[in-house]
Amino acid sequence: MRHAGFVLVGGRSSRMGRDKAFLPVDGVALARRIAIQVQDAVGSAALIGDPAVYGDLGFPVIPDQVPNCGPLGGIVTALSSSQADWNLIVACDMPSVDAPLLRLLVNFTKRTQCDAIVPVCALEPQPLCAVYHSRCLPLFQRSISDNRLKMKDLLSDLRVHAVDGIDPARFENLNSPTDWSRYTHAQ
């Protein structure tokens, strides 16, 4: 298998005050909605988080092997469990991400020697909606050992194929009740 897909659901959602993965978007839990888009884009989707919490969302759930390390821990878990060369990783809190956008990113894997395909909007990389080659795993594991946990900082250690020209609104995160209210009122 050349591609696999993963949705990061194990965050604390501390700013939101409730689990973002279960926010309803069009009557579907946000994490399930994102997993459906990921599966449509690459043919598979697994959730990285607690199976006891997320097991009813209809997708395989892989327990986080490196808890309390933020998204990087989830990415290490995904890459460790994957048999694929390229791994689409998407955070569960981006409701405007859809399968056509994800397929656009995945299509770049066919013609690159880079380690990662990362969208960049308004000069800001979006490392939590990106495609990582399995060869990134050792670097990410070392980064956890060195307590370097911010994905944006780690991108400088990778050969990144930056994808620009995508509307930044596509990567809007729902991190707080204000974000959630703004999103639901715009729908």
C-alpha cells in the first residue's frame, strides 16, 4: 500500500472545554467527518487516540503510543503503525478540509523526492494537514526524545514540498467556543 490516512483525535481540547472530535458538523461528529474525507482521499483512515473514547466513530482507533507529546506523538504513532510509504495526517479540528483538497496534497507524492507535502497559506505551514513519508519516523522519534515537539519547528529538518495557493480558510481550526460559534454561524 502506497498511501494510508490518519486522523489525530487525542488532543485535550482544553481551550474548547469539550472534546472537539465530537462537535457536530452536518449532523456528524467532526472526527468522523474528517475520517470519511481522509478515507475518500487515500482509501483508508484510522483515528489516533483512545479506543475507549473514539471507538464508536466507525473507524479503527490506534492508541497513542507517545501520550502527552501533542500532535507529534500522534504522528509518531501513525507512522509507527503504518505499512504505507506516504501517510496523510489530518487533525480532527479542521471542518473545511475535504477529500478533493486531500487528494491534491497526495498527488504531489507521485512526483517528489521530498519527505513531506505541506500546504502553506499566508506564509504559515499547515503541518497538521500534510502528507509524511515513513522515512520521517526516526527524526520525529528523536525530536520527542529531545523534547522538540512543535511540528512547525521540525519542518526545517525535513525536505518539504510546500503547496501554496490554497485558501487559508480551508485550514481553519476549531480551538475555542468562539471559533466554534463563528464557524456554525457562517454555515
